[in-house]
Amino acid sequence: MQIPRSVYSLRQQLHQHPELSGAEAATAQCIRQFIEEHHPTEMLTGLGGHGVAAVYPFSEDCPTIVIRCELDALPIEEVNDFTYRSVHPGMSHKCGHDGHMAIVAGLIFWLKAQSFKKGRVVLLFQPGEENGQGAQAILRDERFLSLHPDYVFALHNLPGEPMHSLIVREGVFTATVQSVAIRLEGKQAHASEPEHGTNPALAIAELVQAFAALNRAETADPAFALLTPVCIDMGERAYGISAGAGEVHYTLRTWTEEAMQELKDKLLALTAEICQRHRLAFSSDWFDYFPATVNDKECYQLVRRVAERQERVLIERRTPLKFGEDFGWYSARYPSVLFGLGAGAGTPALHHHDYDFPDALLETGIGMFAGIISELLG
């Protein structure tokens, strides 16, 4: 499949101008302009924030196929020095959403040449994936719901896997993820008289050890649980003061919602016990929730068929991926599949400051989505 040069230019333009979750206005405008220039159609804008849906109808008959990608970037400083490096300090596309957008937008050239006798295709550019809020916001928008999707498909590039390979799994594909901030409240005192205050340092040390004991890191274990400390904050650099407050921030990961609830209960019970022993009050704030992505059996088999016909290397995962993806909101509602696209063994890992989406994957991704659509509408 011949990909127009404009698709590669779009990817690099998007990379150069990243925007964070919830602030993707210019990114959405860039996508709208690209579609209007190359294959105009009905577009829904402002979905779930800055989301855009380009609707290509072929017939009033079903099915409606949604191909979804993400608009947002990450708060990571770009260290690469290529010509299209990020122009926004502290922001960059280090998850490959620029490449995912270019793949989905690039489908318009293939769609322009099709004459299916049934169905319609919706290209969905979703905001706010990185903070776990975008998909849920899309699914609260009546304009999107009125499209009555029959299927939803998406991909995610996966560094470390062979270039152009397809990574698939029936059932749970990505983990359930939940973030938490635990705030401890004691009493500040003079550093020379800590006995007159309540310093949270020992409690924080105990919490870190107690939470580490809850880990069950073997991914083949159905009770898999991973608790990762991401931030610990206590006191200030004022050496005459014994701290009176502190915070610990964690991400929790499990394969199922049931295991997540059990893990949360254990974490809160341990926190209450430790804080009581150290005479501390505490509060917890839960956020950045990503439900597990559960791949539909029929959709999974369809993706396998397309990959085999296109002679792609197929890699069947024995266990789910440990990262979170808010695609799980779609998979809970519609027959769906999220599959992986191998980005090469030598490509820096996702969320690393030197990562860059490999342009060679654009043709592979467009070809896979074209094959999926053809299977359902052809």
C-alpha cells in the first residue's frame, strides 16, 4: 500500500507540536484541517473535550466500525535533536500517539478509493488518554453514542517487539490501573525537639515496606498485583523544622477489577493500622483509573485473520500487558480489540525521553486497519 508523503509530514508535525491531556485544541484543529484538505466528510468536534470523529458512510446498513487513536502527549522533556523535535518545553509525544493519529488519519486516502455496499467507518481521535479520562468522556457524549458503534478497534505500538509484528491476545490485554495519593497529617515541631511533634517519616518507611509485601509480580499469576511508588514527599529544606506532614503516591496494577478492589482494601487497612500506631491522621485520593482492556473473541480472531493474510509475524501473548489504556471503557461496551504493533527491538521504550515513533510503522498500521474494515464491510 502506497502511503502519501503528507501522512509522514503529518506525523512529524504532530510530534513537533505536542499538547497535554485535556489541552489538545491545536492538535484537534490540525487533524480537522488534514481531513478537510484530503478527504472532507461529516465531522463531530468537541467530543469529550477536544475529540474529533470523521464519519465516512457507505450505506445506511450496519455495521458501524470505529477506528480509535489518541490526541495527547506527555509531560516529558524531548532530548532528541532531529528537525521535528518538540517546540514545547517539557512536553513530547513519548507514547507514539503522534504515530497512531497519523495512521488513522492516513486511512482517509484508502477510504476514498473504496465503494463498500454497506456500513460506515468512524475515525475517532480521542483526547485525554494519558490521564484515563478521555474515553469515558467520549462515551458520555450523546453525539458519539448516536453513531451506534458495532465495533471499536485500536492499536498501540510496542517497542521491544519485532518491527511490523502483530501482538495479540484474546481476553484481558492491558491491566486495570489505579493511582492513589495517601496524605499523612501529624504535627510540625522544632528540629531540636521532635518529641513535641509527630513526624511521619517512620510511618512512611513502614508504608513503603508494607506495600512492597503486597506485590505479586509474576505476570502468569491470576492474582498478579504490582504496586509502584512514584512520588514520596515530606517536609521541606528548612533544617530547623521536624516535618509534620507527608505524602506517598503509588500506581496499582492487577488483571481484574475484583483483584484491584481487594488490593485497595488491603492497602487502606495497612495504612490505617500504621497511621494509628504513629498517631497520624491520613486521607487517600484515588485517580487516573484505567479499566482493563478485554478483547472480544470474534474481533480477536478477525485481527488474526487479517494479520495472517498480510503475512505479518503474529505474536500471541501469554499474559496481558502491564500498562494501563483507557480503551477498556470501549471494550466494556462494544465488541472491541486493542492489538500491539511491534516497534522494533532497538527502539527506546514508551515514555522514555529519547523515544520516537518509527515512521516505518505507518504503512503497517494503515494496512491492518484497512484489512479489518474490508473484512467487515467487503
